[in-house]
Amino acid sequence: MAPRARPLVLPNIEALRPYVPGKPVEELERELGISGAIKLASNENAAGSSPRALAALAHLPPLAEYPDGSCFHLRRALAAHVGVTPEEVFTGGGSNEIIDLLVRTFCAPGDDEVLAYQPSFVCYELAPKAHGCRLVQVPLDERSYAYDPEALLSAVTPRTRILFLSNPNNPTGSWMSRAALEHLASKLPPDVILCVDEAYCEFASDRAYPDACELRPLREHMVVLRTFSKVYGLAALRCGYGIMSPRLVNYLDRVRLPFNVSVPAQVAAMAALQDGEHVRRSAFVNAEGLAQVEAGLDRLGIKHFPTQANFVFVDLERDGRLVYEALLRKGVITRPIGGPRHMRITIGTREQNDRLLGALGEVLGRP
Ligand SMILES: Cc1ncc(COP(=O)(O)O)c(C=O)c1O
């Protein structure tokens, strides 16, 4: 048979590498033959899952039946929770799925551009690269990692279709104030979809931190993403949502696969929304843990950056990968990410934070 000229995949797919998540505890324990490892690598909730969600999962409907593909009840509950109509709510299998759907729905492969800060959440990179459109990254200032809306605005071109803004930013913790976000939302050309990803919003405590939903009147094409993976502690179930105009919801509904949110995810998410007590406790545990970790980093002389999330970004001023590997050998999993000397550390329980700080001190020779 004559060789076929067409390669199996397009060059953009050939160039991709599989996403490597934070190392699972079980994997590290197996590799090192140890037990009792801890993971502070994936921004999971130190306070665990919403008890109400866990209780609801004990009474699932028959699993032989498909979920309600329209998420009717969950969307109504979310609408009431946020103060919008159900037609303005889109639910996905994690907010990751919604990021991917936004790119596939609103960007044409080729010259269409997706704009994001660098470093920022990895899915803002993966989705356009997999879809074959252009990714335009605006570097954050390496001394402060502070957000500057003007830098984003000056990178907008007539081909910009979506601007992804993680507020606060994963992995740096940077965040945009209400005034700056208002400026961005009003100056961005109206045909660009401004997607404000508020995965960590419930942990934010600064009074100037904005609720992006309140800025929706400023522009038609705006998406606010939130997730059940963080403050509700349900990362394993994969459920996230976006608030946007009914028109955008309608387009995403055409592209999403049927039954994209599982029955356990819908049931647990509905219950979690009623669990205000867990949200408050999670924010409290995080605030205490963050103060503990920041004080410990100061004692160790490790540079860290302001954060409004459940993680902190550090500049180790040496090869971050080596520090990461040395911590692994002590049974502590962190995430070397965002730069060659850098690391993102998720806030854990008091005991986990103590263990991390002790291990960091030993690795850096600063006990
Ligand atoms: C900024 C940001 N957005 C979205 C997500 C993804 O959340 P989900 O678990 O809902 O897909 C994460 C997870 O780490 C994140 O950091």
C-alpha cells in the first residue's frame, strides 16, 4: 500500500504533552516505600468536603439511569444562590470543561486569539493549543506578579476572542481589585469574551476583592466561572459552573456532550450549596493556615507573594525542582510551577503546614 501523506494528528496536537497533575500521595508512597506522605500540591480544601454533600451522596438515585442532562435542579439552585436566572447558568464537569468548551465554541482554529497572563492557570494554555488557535500570553512582572489591566488591554488585537483572567491567579495568587477589573471590563472591546475565573473566590478576604458577577452589567460578553472543587471540597466529583448571558449558555449547550455532569456531582453540589457553615469553616481554616505558613516562610527567609487563595507562591531563589524533589523524599508533595525558582504551596491543616515548614527548613539548611 502506498504511504499515506497525512499525519495521524495535526501539528498542534503533535506538539502537546499530557498534563501532569500534582503527584498523588499514593504514588509517592509506592515509589519511596513510605507511608504518611502529605500533598500540598493541588489546592484542595484543607477542611475537606462539605458534610452536607457527603450526607447527600449516601442517598443517590438509581445509577443505572442517565443524569438530567440539563441539570435543571442544580441550575435553579445555583441561580438562586448567585442571584441570576437559571438561563444564565451553565454547568460543567469541573470548570475545566467550561474553559475548554468556551474555546471550542467561540474561537476558530487558525488566527483567533486567546489572551491570558503568564504564568496563569494551565487550562487557559491547553485549550487553545489543543483547538489549534493562538495563545497570547502577557507576562506578569517578576518582582511583584501584580496584575496590570493596561498590560492585558494593550495585548488585545482584532483577533482576540477570549480573555481568561484567574482572580485570584493560580499559581501566583495575584488578584485584581474591583476598580481595576471595572476598568478592564469597560475598556475591553465588546466582542471579546471576558472570562473571570473565580475558582478561589470564597477564600478571598480583602475588601477590594470584587465579585465579578456584579460587573456583568458593564458588558454583554462576560463569563464568571466558579467551582465545587475548592471551597466545597468536591474536586473528585468534577462540577463547576459559569454565569453568563443566556445567549452564551445557549451556544455552549450546543457544543457540550450530553450528560456532562454526573448524578453524584449534581446531588452533592445541590447539597453543598446549602452548606454555608462549611464555606465559613473552610475560609477560617485557610486564613489561619495561611497566616501560619506566611509566618513560617518569613522565619525561613523565603520570599512569598500576596495571595487571596488557598495557596501561596514562593521564590526559592534556587532551583525549585531540586527543592521539590528533596521535599518529596521527606514525604511532602508541593508543586514546582510558575518559574524555575518557584513553587506553589497549598495551605493545609495546622499539622500539615508544620510538617511542610519543618521539611523546607531542613532542605534549605535553615532549621
Ligand atoms: C484558576 C482555576 N480555575 C479552574 C480550576 C479547575 O477547577 P475544576 O476542578 O472545577 O475543573 C482550577 C483548579 O485548580 C483553577 O486553579
